[in-house]
Amino acid sequence: MGLRAGTFRKAASAAIAMAVAALLGSAAAQGQQVGQTTGLPIPRFVSLAAGEVNVRNGPGSDFPIAWVFVKARYPVEVINEYDNWRRIRDINGEMGWVLGTLLSAERTAVVRGAAGTTVSLYAQPSTGSSVTFLLQAGVQASIDECDNGWCRLVDPRFNGWIEQTLLWGTYPNERVE
């Protein structure tokens, strides 16, 4: 004797709802705010999914365009949500609203620092390992992982470990997998 389709759907829906509630409860228990639309942590880092992204003064296409990002995969921080819109902050602290579909969960970072300065990229997550590359402030790359204060950056031009505090696109001691 099997379950009726409706009973199975109700049981599956209840299980999914309980799992989502557990995840949200876990974030709330850790003192972390979650977005009303996505249920994802606020704030959180994401990247731009398109090569041209309009940043608006408010959450809607009727609001004026404040500026335009012209670099895909650039990291931004989501600080609020409203319907399909996300309020973001950039590396300079500028804030505005972008359509959520123009953002990606891919984690990227920009090397912090004054123009013309360089930082070391290491073979291993340790300043005692060999330097594999010198990166200029402002260089952008994908984050492969972060753990124990170090992030592994990957790019067609380089690959290696950098101290997490030298990056915009990840929080201090955040674990990224």
C-alpha cells in the first residue's frame, strides 16, 4: 500500500519547510540577519553576473540610475533586499540598488591597498612559504577557498594564497568553500 501523491507532496513540503526553518534558525541563532526575499545571510558578498549593471537610487526600474558597473564578476556586498532588488555596497562604500538577477553567488575578491602597491601571493597559506606572484592593489580574482585567515585565489594569470585581510570580497576569518 503506497502513499497517495497528495500526501507525499505534503510530507515533502513539510520536510523542506522544516529544513529551511532550521537553516534560518541557525543563522538567527548566530545573530545573523537574513534577507526577507531570499532567506540568505545579510550582509553577504556576491559578484556581478553581467558586464554592465545599472545601480539605481532605489529598488525599482523607475528609480534613476546612479552609476553603471562595467566589469563582470566584480565583488559587491548585499546589505538589504526588497522584492527582486538587492541593495549593494562596493569597495568604496558607495551604495545603490541592483536587480537580483544581475548578481551571482560566485565569490570573487579585489586586492586592497593604495594604487601602485603590491602584496605577495604564496604557494601555501603561510608567509613562510615561497612567494609565487606579486599582485597589485585592485587586481580581481576568483576565490577558490578561505580558511584560517587565508584565501586561495585562482585566475588564468596566477594561483596562490593571500592573507584574507588583504581582500575586499570576504569577511575577516570567513570560511569560503
